[in-house]
Amino acid sequence: MFSASRQVAILGEQAPFINYLVCLAVLRGIKATLQQLYPARTPPDLGIRIKWPNDIYHVPPASPAA
């Protein structure tokens, strides 16, 4: 777990949008890295989600019904 911060001169109403773009960029970076390192084993849906306002978390795949 980690945090990052940066001060940017923007309007207050733009802050949530910037936050969402940063989270989306992190998710895309994770997916691109995994696809490059493990191309045959990277599923289309990694189960990585954004929890508003700034959390990124993993949802484990559902186990098959027995």
C-alpha cells in the first residue's frame, strides 16, 4: 500500500476527474505490464477495480460451482 501526492493548479471541480484519470492510468499500466511479462497467462479481465475516490483493489475470480 502506498500514497502519492502532487500539487497541481486546477479548478476544484476538476479534481475528481484528474483523480479518476490517474487511477485509470495506473490500471492500464498494471495490465500492460502483466501482458508484457506474462502474455499467455494474463486474462482479459484482471479483476482490478477503482473504488471511488482513490482506491484500486482486486476482486478474486469466482470459484467454479462444484
